[in-house]
Amino acid sequence: MARIIGGVGTSHVPTIGLAVDRGKQHDPDWAPLFAGYAPVAKWLAERQPDVLVYFYNDHATTFHFDHYPTFALGVGERFAIADEGLGPRKVPPIRSHPALARHLAQSLVYDEFDLAVFQDLPLDHGCNSPLTMLWPTEPDWPGRLVPVAINVLQHPLPTALRCYKLGQAVRRAVESYAEDLKVAIVGTGGLSHQMSGERAGFNNTEWDLRFLDLIERDPQALAAMTHAEYARLGGTEGAEVIMWLAMRGALAEDARKVHQSYYLPMTTAMAVALFEEPATDAPPAPGPVRHSQLDGLDALPGTYLFDLERSAGALQLNRFLHGLTSPENRALFRDSPDAAFDRAGLTAGERRMVRDRDWLGLVRCGASFFTLEKLARVSGVSNPEMVAAMRGEPLDEFLKTRNVPGAR
């Protein structure tokens, strides 16, 4: 059974990653920062968590404001390093644990957290900047990471209390996962800073140190604060410390802070704190057994559930089908199907089924009906024709079973 072994709160300023990439460990301006992270890196190397559940925010890099989710959980196999204007950092893609991620997604949704999920989108400095301080990257990352993006950019933001409750729900989900995994929780952001407006450059060391005290001793007090209070005390961007509350909510109430470091060299207060779960010889208590919303569905004949596992397995196929909403892609598919298949990276079996308009085979392979509709429209095929083909019936026979056969 999976168990949580501790947690880390960390700033995610992009210059942290730049300092690593430029080898600034011994630069007197940066040495205090590296020294502050060294005990946390040592703890992770010794405790060897299998997975980090990692709360971060995207800085309008992968998600833009036309579609910016409140909570988004990555369920893919691996995540590339995002290009934020200078090219991607030269560190390996971040490997994930898709089975745990899918379990978290299901558990959190059933626990009343309405998540967005993403498959293989790149992760920006909100994730990878401090990660290179915590984990070595050569020859590869020593463990896996499940990313959870939280909106702290575009109001309305989730409340501090909601983030704390999210962490509590993550704990319940982790402890109900059957595989024997050691999991560490990471919350990123802050500390005090404001980067825009006439108040830009604002910092508040007194508040930062008080926050570092309360996050261990009285997180409920932090959870009760408003966004306006966070902005007043720590700057508008400093309000992103609510992501630390997601980390703290996933830990035991009596988790103990064993290390912290604080450094304010320029515009953003950089901090890292390490928390350990209370020592116990007892195995972790099993998480709550929740009624599955899907119990009994597998007994329905001729029914293929489109879940996260099926979605991941057919991601390229569904991307190809969805891409037929583009006039350019439609033209390429009509003029040169093989070129369209090559561009989409379809397998030989997927190509055959698309050519044959094998609707049922495509569904069994993982295509969503709603992406298949795009292929049907390009092909001049109506929904009743698709449905009849999947049922193995001639269209006229299928129409006889409908209330109004002419309503096509």
C-alpha cells in the first residue's frame, strides 16, 4: 500500500533553475541558496521516494488564459520541459507514474474535486526549476513525478482552504492505492513577491517567516486567510503560497518541520522547508473504501468505457481524428491519406481501421465517438449510419427500430 513519507515546500523562481544550469553553486551570491537546499536533497536521496506528488502552477506557458484550469492533474507517461522563450532546459523529460496518477484522478473526482486532466503537456519552471535542486538529473531523474497544476494566476483562484482540502483528499487517495510506494508531497511557490504594477518589487520578510512558522504549527490559520490578505502581506504573486497548503494538507497533522532555509537576494523571497511524517511502526491504515461510480458497468454488453487508460492508449488516434476539424488537415487527409497518417504517427492497425471506416474497431481501439464524428463528417457518413454499422445492421433495418425513421 502506498504511504506518504514527508513533504517539501519550495519556491519555484526561474532563477533557481538558471543558477543550477549555470553552475553557480560556489558563486557567493548563490551559495546560500544551494546550501539551503542541500539538506532536502540529502533527505530525498536517503529516503528514496518512488513518486513525488507535485503541486505547482503553470506561468501561462502550457496553459493560456483562454483555457486555464483551476486544478489540472497530469496522467501521462512523461512530461517534456517547456520552452519559456530561451529553449527548453537541458534536463531529461520528467517520468511519471500513470497508474497512480489515474488513481488520483478518479479518487479526487469521486471526492468532489472537479479536475482537468492532461496527458503529455510540457511542464514549466513552476515544476522543473526547484526540482533540479531536489533531485539529480544524471543519468535520469531518480524517481517519478505526478504533477498537479493549481491556478494562482487568473482570479478567481481556489481558496487557501480549498487547496488545503485538496491536499487532504490527495492523502486519502494515496493511502487507498494498492501498490507499495513511498510518496513525498511537494508544494511550490512564493514566498513574498509582487512582479507588476507600481507595487512591483514588494517583499515582506516578517510575513515570510511567520508563514514558515504557521505552515507547520497552524496551517488552519493560513487556510482561513483570504486572497486579499495574502496579497497585502506577501504581494499579488506571493499569494501562490496557497500551493504549500495543498502539500501541508496531505501530511499528518503532527508532521514535523525538520529543516527550513530562507534567502531574499532580489525580487522574490526563496525558501525551502522539509517536513517528516511522524514515526510509526504500524503499517499505514488503509484509505477509505469508496463506492465506485463504475460498479457494474463492465457487465453491460457492447459497451466500451472511455476512461483515462483508454484515452492514453489512443491519444495519437484521437488527436488525428480531432485534427480533422482543421481545413488543412482535412485537405491533406483527402488528398494523401498516408501523409496524414504519417504526420499523426498512426499505427498500421489504426490506419487500416480509418481507411476501412471500421467504426466499431476504432471504438474498441480507444477512439471516442465524438472524435469519430469528425471522420464521419469528412466521409459524408451520418451518425445513424455509424450506429447501424457498429450494431452490425444494415441502415434500413436499424431505422425500423427508431421511433421516427425519417428524422435524419
